[in-house]
Amino acid sequence: MSELRYNRLKDTWTIIAEERAKRPHDYKEYTKEEATQIENCPFEYGNEHMTPPEVFAIREKNTKPNSSGWKVRVVPNKYPAVSPQTPLDYFFRCIYDNVTGFGYHEVIIDTPDHFKQIQDFNKEDFQYLFTAFKERLKALSNDNRIKYIHIFKNHRKEAGKSLYHSHSQLIALPMIPKLVDTQINQSRSYYKQKERCLLCDEVMYELETEERILYKNEKFVVYCPYASLYPFEIRIVPYPHSYSFLEIKKFDYLIDAVKVAVKKLNNTLLDPPFNLILYTSPPKRDNYKIPDYFYNIEIFNHWYIEILPRITTHAGFELGTGYYINPVPPETAVNKLKQE
Amino acid sequence: MSELRYNRLKDTWTIIAEERAKRPHDYKEYTKEEATQIENCPFEYGNEHMTPPEVFAIREKNTKPNSSGWKVRVVPNKYPAVSPQTPLDYFFRCIYDNVTGFGYHEVIIDTPDHFKQIQDFNKEDFQYLFTAFKERLKALSNDNRIKYIHIFKNHRKEAGKSLYHSHSQLIALPMIPKLVDTQINQSRSYYKQKERCLLCDEVMYELETEERILYKNEKFVVYCPYASLYPFEIRIVPYPHSYSFLEIKKFDYLIDAVKVAVKKLNNTLLDPPFNLILYTSPPKRDNYKIPDYFYNIEIFNHWYIEILPRITTHAGFELGTGYYINPVPPETAVNKLKQE
């Protein structure tokens, strides 16, 4: 059973999760076995018994849960950082503050195809994947103990992906994570000053100058942010304003935008490792510490997806300061990406 | 010329530094040439001309600056993130806020011995190294434009060290970095509530329970923090209270403590990559944004050294939330370390 411990000096939380250490060993590269021998892969058709029972799937007609025939399949993580079986409780050990390891840690198996990675996904694959994102977001928002649902995808070992078969992850927590909270607070204070959304202003300015725009379609704009923390960082932002991933009715334009971003990144940097992260608004709750935290959140908070390529190593500077050194200006990055 | 760009959404700064991309290529492992062919290494005796002129050195008698005969040598980084030649200026580009890339980025060449790494350092090596830290801290504190001096050491490629020959780094900036600011603010608000220092309380509790203590001597305590963000994270803290590295008169006890920490880590994890970070108090300045920011800083802020082993990969969870998953409880870590 894991637990969350508050690091008061650094004002953040760490999940102490011994279970995680039992994961398939973190080799630097996938072994040939892992990459090719599908019989041992828990994400294959016929191996559904190798994972905990599914909580969601899109399936061919007349196929049963936990059997083959699925298009996308969501299962609890076998080595969870947090678990819904753990009762939510807040406690202390003398000077230290803790929360039990309550939450949801799920794996979204993107595709039944062992060899298909995100750069190979077609429109349908993305349609299934984003539907799974939305359905799990919706379902877990109904658990009142959950304050935020974090969805992300690690692409390649160097970005923290432990199994070769393409998958995404979801971690739902009884608190709003530090960086999400920062973004909400920054957007909130900007709105208070300007009565405009921070990310709307940014998108409008970026569209005007066109200096860092990689692509746009009717509903999404894709660009390298002005103060990119990572080389070749890409932001995919809906416009006009939308505050939650749950607002999307049809995924067509999002799929188009994500496909372009992934393709260009893949062609420019030759299949680089990256993390894809979804930032959306937390479900509204009554018990949040700041009285107006959720007031107008539909207007001031803007959901988006970011892609963070992992081609540089963060060292003592980044770890110690929380600042970043980025050797590739986003203007240079976007020009290279555009050429591909 | 680099520049600092403010990332408003994430409330942090990124240094856009194209110069850094010209560094020796970031291979995953050192090439055999790099590790063995000392004639190309800019940190060797006789190769002093391969670096910018030194700003500090401890030397044998009658040796000249920028010639051999030094014990430790500090030079400006050849590929600097920030530079003292850049005039300090604050500016904007429409909606974006910037600071010019003013600052100091220096390399501390720990030892003239190409093959000696930190786990091999003897008492004298550490004596030279910490003297260099202190002298540069003191010297750069006198530049009123500088608000913080960050000193760190990257050990092995996987922790971001680009050249094989052992070295440390210093980056001095015209602002107090986000994470340092967080720690000061957390310590400050704790002191306001309790009239006691946060880290003093932690050290006292740790000494009492002994659950996470790895080692102590007359002036330092070495332990794995309760809410360790990294597996096998180690904190080396002076006691009784001390607010600045500049307060140390004699390095004996610090050297003893650091040697034990490095040796035990090296034996337990077999020479793991790690970052060693020095957190000390910023020099007092008149122009800080919070009126009482520096008031009582000598009492509430506590300097320390931390060692962050890089044996796990941060993925979409850590990057997106600012929270951490640590699969090794510090209680387990300290027991393993103690056995070595």
C-alpha cells in the first residue's frame, strides 16, 4: 500500500510506492524479446488474463470483457502508484503530513497491435484512444474524492515507458497536483487583471505573428511555445476557448492536429522519446482551499495537450532551480519541424 | 547571446541558450577517446589554453595563472547559459516578459587528475573543491546584480555531465530561482508560525527517531529525507543551525560527511549517476519583491547539500504534475546504504 508524503521544504508531494519497484526491470533499451515476442506481452489479444480486469473497452460486437476483440482497453495498473482499494485518509507522523495512497492508476492499451507506435496510428486508432480518455475522465470525475485526473503518454524508454507495446496512463488523485494548481492560479490571476484568458491571449498573439506556429486547422492551433522549457516542445491548443477535454464532441480536428505534430516531430528528430500530457480542468469540488478557485474556471482555464521531447538531460541546474536551459529557440525548432 | 523567457502559465523561467547546443555532443555514454585520451581534454595540465582564462585557482607556489600546477581551477564555461558580458536588462516582446542572459556560468575543475571521480577524492581534493565553492560564492555575492549563486555537480552522463573529467558548475543569476524561492518561502512561513527553523526541526526529529539517519558527526547529519523525491536521495545538513555555506570556517566535518555519503551510495548502487546540489542563502539585496523576504533569513533559512541519484526516469506523471513517484522508501534506502 503506497502513501503520499508531503515535502514541506519543497512544497510538493511524493508517492512512496514500493509496488512500483516490482515492475518489469527498467532496462535502458527494450530487449529484443520484449520488442518481438508477443506471447509474453500482457497487452496482446489472448493475454487479457495477464492484466487486472478491464474497466473500459471499445470492442467488436458480441465479444466479452477481458477477451480479445477490443480496439482500445483500459485496465488498472498492475504496479499501481495509488489504488481505489486504499481508503482515503489524511494522517501525520509527528512533524510529517501524509495522505494514504488512494486514487486510480490505469493503463490505456492504445491498440491491440504490438508493433504500432503513436507515429503509426491512423484516424481510427486516435478516435478509440481519445474516446477512452474522455470516458475515463467522465467516469472518474464522478468519484467525489478525486480532485484531478492526469492523463499522459510516455513514448519510448527514455521517456519512462516500461513496456514496448504502445499504451497511455491515467493517474487520478485526491488533490490537484502542484503544476496543475500553478497553471490554474496563474490563469486565474491573469483573468482577474485582464478579464481575458491567458492561453487565449497567447494563441491570438501567436496566430498574429506566425513566428512559432507549426500548424492550425479550424479548431486547433499547434505551436512551439515562446518560453518552451524543452527543445522542440509543442503545444496543441483548442480555439476558440475551451476549458475541458470533456467539451469535445467530435475528435476529428484534434486528431488532425496531433497527427501533424507527432509526424513532424518524428520526421525531424527521427523518432525521439517524448511525453504527451493532457492538461484539463479539474472537476469542481466544494472543499477546495481557495473560495474562488473554481469561480469562472470555465472562462479562465484552457485545456491543452503538450508534447515534451526528451532529447536533453536535466541536470543539477534544472533539478535545483526549477528553471530550464533550452538550447533550441522555439523559432528555430518550428522552422525545422515545418520543413518535414 | 542568451535570454531568459518567462513562462507565465507554468510560472518559471527558461534560458534560451543556443550557445549550449555547440557543446561536445551529448552521447549516452562517454566515448573511449573521451575517457582515456587526455591530450584532447581541456581540463588537463598543459591544456589550460583550451578554456577561457581562469577566474580562481589554488596553485603550487610560483606557478602562473593559466598554466599547470593548480589543485582546483575555476574558468568561465565555454558554452555559457548566461554571461557577465551581457548587460542586465528587463524587456518585453508584446505579451512576453524577458531578461537578458546576464549572469555567471563557471566550471570548477575539481582536480587535475583525469581519472579521479568524486568517489575517489581524498580529504585534500575536497578541501580544494569546497574552498573554490566558498571563494566564488563570496566573490559573486559582491556583484549587486546577482541575486543567487547556484552550485552543483553532475556525476556521470546520465546526470547531465558532458565531459568525462570531474568538474562542478556554478550559475549565478539576476533572480532567485523558483525552487530556491519556494524553499525560502516555506521556511519563512514555518518560522512565522513556530519561531523555529523548519530544517532544524526536521533534523532534531530525525536524530530522535534515527529511522532515516545514515551518519552523523559533530557538525553534520546525513539522512534520507522522509519525503524523498528521488530513490536513495541523501541530505547533508549542518547542525546546529547555519544559514549560509559562507559561515563554514573549517571544512573537516563537511568533508567527512560528504565522503561517507558518496562512498555508501557508490557501494550500494555501484557508481550511480547523481546530482549534488548546494542550497545556501542568497546574498541580501534591497530590491526584493517581498518586504520581509530577508528579515531573519539568518535564523529561518538553513543551508544544506543534497544528492539526487538518477536511477529512475521521470515520465509524464512527474513532468505534468510536479509530484514524484519514489519506489524506494527512504527507510529502506537508508538500511541498504548503512550495510555498505
